[in-house]
Amino acid sequence: MAKRARGSTTRPGQRAPLQRAPGSRPAGAPAARPTAQIAPASPTLPAARPATLTEEEAARAAELEAKILADERAAEESARRGRATTRRGSADPVARPGALGVRAAEEYGYVVRDVRRIAVIGGSLIAVLLAIWAFVQATGTGAL
């Protein structure tokens, strides 16, 4: 078996890279973006921004902050309502349909049913074994 050179471009299970002519593109590929013309640097520097906000900028910032705070309050309130509902003793957690919690609650129902079945069958087997033992002890019959 020939020794492979390190860093070779042909590896088992991989295709060799396509050799394309410069400027060509495969069918269906998006067209190249036009390059933007870069203007020569102007000798004048842009005007420096003032250190304080203008009235319009301050009003916009206050409006955005008020909206963010209202959204946060609404999210906290809905979370608080959800926690309060589950604390009151409801069996099902409050969750959106399709959420992980709903699917987990359904799976939990299957688990509870399966554990009950296991307990009933195991308990009945133990009861049958105790009845057989009591019968053997009462009649005095030993091992066959």
C-alpha cells in the first residue's frame, strides 16, 4: 500500500475540488454582486458628534425604554400567574400547547399508569405466594 502524503486533497469518500475558470459560475448559482466604487478619501473630516443627545434622540430613547419595561412587566406577570396556578394544587402545569412541559405531563401519565400496573401485579403475585406457603404449612406437605 502506498503511503499517502500529508495534506493531500484527495481523500477516500471525497470529491476532488472543481477546477473553474476565473469569472465562471455554476448553473443556478446567484450572480456575483456588483462591487461598490470606493470614493477617494476627502480631505475634510466629518463633523464631530455632540456629547449630548438631541431632543428627538432623548424622546426616542425614553419611548424605547418605556416599551421595554412594559414588555418585561408583562412577562413577569405571566410567569407569576403561571407559578401561582401550579402552587394552588392544580395537577397539570400551565404551559403552551406543544411545549415540552405538556409533552412531559403526558409522559408522566403513562409512567404513573405503568407503575400502578406493576404494583398491582407484583402485589398479587406476592399474595398468591403467601397463600401457597400458608397452604403448605397448614397441610404439612413438604417438597415434592
